[in-house]
Amino acid sequence: MNPIILVVGARPNFMKIAPIQKELDERKIPNILLHTGQHYDDNMSKVFFDDLGMKEPDIYLGIGSGSHATQTAKVMVEFEQVCRQYDPSMVVVVGDVNSTLACSIVCAKENIPCAHVEAGLRSFDRNMPEEINRILTDTVADILLTPSGDGDENLLKEGVAQSRIFRVGNVMIDSLHSNLKIAESSNIQKELQIDGNYILITLHRPSNVDDRKVFSRIISSIECIAENIQIVFPMHPRTKKMAMEFQLYERIEKIPGMIITGPVGYLDFVSLMSKSVLVLTDSGGLQEETTALGIPCLTLRENTERPVTLTEGTNQIVGTDKELIVAAAKEVLSGGGKKGKIPELWDGKTAGRIVNVLLEYLN
């Protein structure tokens, strides 16, 4: 059997590929781990390989930064050569980054079966580059592996044949389950001198950090919430760059109880998240992980491609409206807020179901 190529490109991909690779290895199915290098900073990627116990990538394309067109085109050119050299039996892409789309298009052109993990998710906001990546990847991929029922419904409405859709559950929760106990040994709270309850914040989407008014409004909300509780803010490099450019960084630093860090490793981050009393985020993955752990989450966006975290989980959409953010946070901190449940198939066994589907297709 020719190898299955597993593609990672950016930080969120690693948690999704790690359990799949482990499952393939345990079943002695040949596989190649390919890192496109879309995220090339060690703090943004290498530390995740170490924390997740993943082997070093077999192939590293070293694509680096650039516009969406530049990045996508570079991945396509390099990945086409890889496919012609290794003649994979299948390619597995995950999530919704530029690497996901680029590799799926190459597969379609080269007649290589392609499986998309986390298929069918839709925010219905075409201003998000990720939404375009999701739609196009699902159009050309052969096997669409969905995390929840809404994914199936979205694909069927788009005219996708039922025979291409497989609901397998959420593979990110596999990584979370398998690393939760390990993360308990993290000393990150001690290192950051966190004392008592705290709120965790992540912020990186261009719609939030590239607009000075929006960014400033979110900071104003945090200033109101931070009166009686510590705030931990692992700051994405892009967010820090824009905060400096807009002259907002010093204002963030001066918020009482504010603890700013750079990007932290996966295990440290899981520790920070699992022990927080509230998460404020614009990350899709965090909406899922907080739902799996029963931690209240306020999403600083106008929409989400993960509606199951709203209908069943602990997530609430608050956008960037200061009054909504502050009111929702204060309700949670006073003991109220939304109580959720864990969605079906978010059980830590998704990778096994994924590999079963892949092997059935190949056989």
C-alpha cells in the first residue's frame, strides 16, 4: 500500500492530525507527515509537535508567510511535486487554512483520493478567508468527515452526495482527552504568578485586530471585566503587531490583573484553559474545547462555523459589542451563564472512526 500523506500547515491542524497519525501508526499503515510551513515560527508550530508527541515532519515545504494567493500557489506548486514523487494512496487534509485548500486542489487535479477532516462547517460569512477554503475544499475532496450533524446538513444542502459524507465526531477532542492528564503537570499558572480565578483571552482574527475601532472596543470591554479578576492573554504575534501599530499595547498592559504572554505550548495552553472560569475568544477550536470541558465561552465574533457549541455547548456569541460582552461576562462570573452538554461523538475516539472510513474507501 502506498503511503497516506497527512498535511499540516498551521497550529490548529496539529491537534487534529496527531490522533490520526497515532491511529495509523498503531495499525501499521504507512503514512507521511507533511508540514507546509504556513506557520513557520517555532513558538507557533514546533512546540506543538513536541507537546503532542508527534514525530518530526517527513517533509517540510517551508512556504512561510505571504498573501492568500501567494501562500496557496506556493503550496500547490510544491505539493504537486511531492505527490508525483511519492504517489500517495490518499491525502488527508484538516481544517480550513490555505494549505488545506491548496493540497485538496492538487489532489483533484492529480486524481488522488482526498479526505477532508472537519468538513461541512459553515459560518455563512464569505468575508472570512477560512469560509472560502472550507467551501472549496469540500467541493473537491472525495471523503468528507464531519464533526457534527450541522456539517452533514450543510453539505447535503450544497448538493453533496450522501455517499461522500461520514459523520465521525470531533478529532480535536481526541487530542484534548489524551493530553488533559499530562497537562495537569504544567507549571504555567505558577510561572505566570496566577493567584486564584482567572479569565483566558485569545484574539487573532483580522476582523478583530486589524480594525483599530473594533480592537479598541474589545479592550474597553476587558477593562470593565478585569476589575476583580485576573486576565491571562497569550498574545498571537499578529495581535501584538497590530496592538503596537495602533498604540494599544501599553493600554492593554495597564489593565489591572492583566498577564500578557507570547504563544504558549499546547500542554500549557490546555492547562490554562481547563482551569479558567471563563474564556473570551475568536478561535473556532477554543469554542469546541470549552464545550467539551464545560467551561463558559464568549465568542468575540458575529457568527460561528461551529453552531453545535451554541445549541448544545457552553458557547455564546457576543460579537464585539462592549455592553453584550461585559454583561455576559459578569453573568458568568456571578455564577450564572449558560450550562451546556457534550455533543454526540465528541468522545475521544474520532481518530479510530476516521481511519476506519479511510481504509474502507481504499479497500
